[in-house]
Amino acid sequence: MDESPKNALDERDADVKPSELTAMVEITAEPELQRPTWSRRLEFILASVGYAVGLGNVWRFPYLCYRSGGGAFLVPYFTMLLLCGIPLLFMEFAIGQYTRLGPVHAFAKICPLFKGVGLATVVISFMFSTYYNVLLSWALFYFFNSFGASHPWMSCNNTWNVLENCSTGFSGNATHLQSASQQFYDDRLLEKTNGIEEAGGLRWELFGCLVVAWVVVYFSIFKGVKSSGKVVYFTAIFPYFILISLLINNVQLPGARDGILYFVTPRWSKLFEVKVWVNAAAQVFNSLGIAFGSMISMASYNKFNNNILRDALIVSLTNSFTSILAGFVIFSAIGYIAHIHNLPVDNIATDGPGLVFVIYPEVLSTMPAFQLWTPLFFFMLLCLGLDSQFATVEVGVTFIKDEFGPKLLRFLKREELLTLVVCALGFLLGIPHITQGGIYVFQLMDHYTAMVSLIFLALFEIVAVCLIFGISRISSMVKKMLGKAPNIYFHACWLVLCPVLMLCILISSIVQFTPAHYGKYTFPLWAECGGWVISLFSIVWIPLGAIHEICNNKGSLIERIKTAMTPKIDLDASEGDLSEKQILNGKTNEKCVTSVT
């Protein structure tokens, strides 16, 4: 049941004077200023879990674990989760819940000098949403093709197959051969050209699937947390039924044990490689979705005293559990297919989209009752992807509502139209990815957005919050909300470990940087330059925001910088003194906002 303004006020301090209560009611009586809250605490947890648990848990973590020491990889992984993942997620939850604002306006209050960090998170989230939904259109395409007596990716007798080098199984070391499932992916799903230079025509079937994907996203979030909070009950929980069911089925298949052993057998020597620890930190960071702004946006719809520490632990540990569970599911199936074709697991194990759109369809088609498992698997992928897509789109919607608020709503008349405009724009920007050369656009976009921009953005977020805003102020925010300040563990992580780890990841990424590629195809120079432009477009707002803030301040340059580094949020007032307009509606009462000196 939704919280009304009256119910929200009833939970406040019982000693509030009648005159003050009247003022509060007057504030909350303005419909355009009211900020909704999650109907139930569970909705926020499920939405956060759904966002964190995505396609990367299925196609990235299992392979990374296998390549980075098997069971030994869990040592650096959980170390990085404890030292970096949980503290930073807790920090983002605290920022969103305390300020009741999206990332742009939250950073403008916390650290005006780096207010561009908030805008950069919105930009990178929106860019991510434009091509992430393309993956859902692929999953829909496979889902629609999975019904029938046989699957089209199992045969070499289709019009799209190149018979000279088509194999109905995996080719092993015969590099001149391609599996039927690979040809279905390349020549039926993508109809890919030879490079980004050849855009080719529009893939109309994928166009239709992309329309369906965006329609589902829109109707899931068009009423904000009131609608998405209900959808996540299914989309966040259903994948676990499928993963557990697949695991029970897979472990009974011949060869499954060998695949699982490849996945978990520890290779302790890997722990002495710096790259393994960097990979573990990057996996934790990217999987939890930190620095995308989504966690801040979702937490901004919480009640003021919601237990975000508990929620951060639940989301982090559930995300890790899902990654490990998916690893057992994937490698038990890979062991089975390796047994069938008498090949080493090494020849089949891979990561990325190829795992779920090439390898796993082949695996599913050879299983008993494949007519059941194949549609369920691709429907599970849709659920995993939709939850992540909800959150990234909601970042942009939250920013627009916080920035333009009542004026925009008076123009559009209904809040649902704002969400429709954002979804329509995301759909239009996704069209280049569903041309015949779209896979190259997709790969270039993903490489320079998710791999390059995000690392810079994450480092600046940590600098802005942990080093400039300061640990004492974060602790004060948490104490106001939870009644107890964070312990020394969080202080150490925020002050030292998180900045150092992110700096190490950044340096390692620069040293090990490789240009984008797709298989053996390397991008031309002009495409690489375009990739860097894409990357810079998302992070250029950080220096621009700093310059804008400094220029708008008064005094000497030093005084302007000092003012820009001073928070614009009141941390001295008690919870009862905090502006109801700020807490309930996400808007700042300027009379209550003072600089913290």
C-alpha cells in the first residue's frame, strides 16, 4: 500500500508543534512536489538486486573465475567485495536516501566542485540503456525461435548456412569450420557485414524485437516506483527458479562433473598475479553497478530511516551468490557438451554474448526436454536484463524530474509522457545497433562506455565523496538516518582502501589497454577516434561542471575553489529539524540549507 503524505508525517517526531505540523502538511499538499516512496521495503531490495544481477552474472563471472584461478579466484573476489563493493554500495545508498535526490542534484549539494560527476552518471547510464536493450531484442529473437520440434540453430540445411564450413557440432581445433549455432548468430540474427564500414540494411525482425523490449520497459516504469516496484516481484525472483532448475537438471547429465571441476578447481599460483586481483575488483565494481547513478536514484525513493546497511549487505551477497550459482549452471552444461563432442572444456568455454547466444543454445538443444528448457532460459535472460534496464532508464527520468519538476509536468500534463519521451529517445538511439553492421557499433560503444568511461567516473565519485565531502560528513548522514554512525571498517575503506583500489584499477587499465575489436576484426582509425569521442562525451561533464561552479562563485580563485568544495547541505540539524520538503519531496528548502564549515 502506497504511503500517503499524512502517513509519512505520522511516522515523524510525535513532539512536533501543531503550527509546524500545519506547515508540513501545506508543503506536502503540493502534488507536483511530492516524491513517491517504495510501497514496501522489499520492493527496493528486489529492484536493487534485479539491477545488480544482470546478464554479466551469467556470461562474465563464470568465465572470469575459470580463467583467473578457478576456486582460488573467490579469495580476491570476496576480498574486493568486502573492501570495495559493500562500502561503496552503502555509500551510494546513503547519498540517495539522505538527499532524496537523483545523482546530479545530490552531487551538487554534496560536492559542488564535482557536480559534473552526477551529470556524467546520468549520461553514461542513458548511453548504456540505448545499447543494453539491444541485447534484450536478441534474447527475444531467440525466445521466439525456440518454439518448435527442432531449433533452427541446430541444422546446416537453412538458407543462411554456408555449407562448406558448417558443422552441426563444435569444430574443436578445425578453425575452418563453424558451428551451426555460430552461423545462426552471425548470419541469421545479425546478418553481419564484414566491418563497421559496411552499415548494411536495417534488420527489421530485430527492429520489431527492439520495439517490444522498449514497450515492456516503458509499461514497467511509466508510473515510477509504483509500477516498477510491482514488476520486480516477478522479474527479480523468477530467474532463480530457472537457474536452480537448470542446475538440478544439468548435474545429472554426463560430463557435468568435469565442467564443474574446471570451474572450481583452485589454481593457487594465480593469486600472485596482479591482474587477477584487478579483475576481481573490476568484476565486483561493475557487477554492483556502482557509478552508474542507478543505486543513488533508487535509494532516493526510500523512507528517511530505511536500514540501508542491511540492504547493501543483502544486495551485495545476493549478487555474489547468483554469480557463483550461474557458474555452476554454465559449466555443468559446458562439461556436458564437451563430453558429447569429445572435446576439452577449454575449446568450448568462452565469455560475452557468445556464451549465451552461441554456446548455450547449442547446449540446450541437446538436452532432454529441450523444448521446455530453451524458452525458459531465454525468458530468464529477459528478466535479468529488464531489471538492469529499468534502473538505468529511471536515472534519466529522475534527473529530469528533479531538474525541471513542476514546470515540465505542467507542459506534459502527465508524468507518464516524460517516461515515454525518454524511452522513445533511447529506442531511436538504439537503431544503429540493429543494422547489419550494428554488432560493430555495439562492440565499439560497449568497449568505450562500460570499460573506459566508467573507471574514470568511479574514481572521481570516490574522490568527491570520500576525500572532499569527507568521512565525518558521510558518518553524520548515516547517523541521522540509522541512529548509529558507521564503524571503523567503513571509515578505513572509504578513506584509504577504496581510493587506492580504484587508482590501481585505473592504472592497470591504462597499462593493459587494448583497442576495441570484434573477434579477429580490428576497427579502423576513424572508428577508434569515434569510440574515444563517445568515451569523452560521458566524462567531459566533470571538468565542465567544475569550471562552471568556480566561475559562478565570487572572490579570488582560491576563495572560489574553497566555496566550490563546501557542501550545500545541512548536517548539523537533527532529523526533526530537517526540512520536510527535503525529506519527503526530494526538494531542498533553501532556508534550511546551510554550508558546512
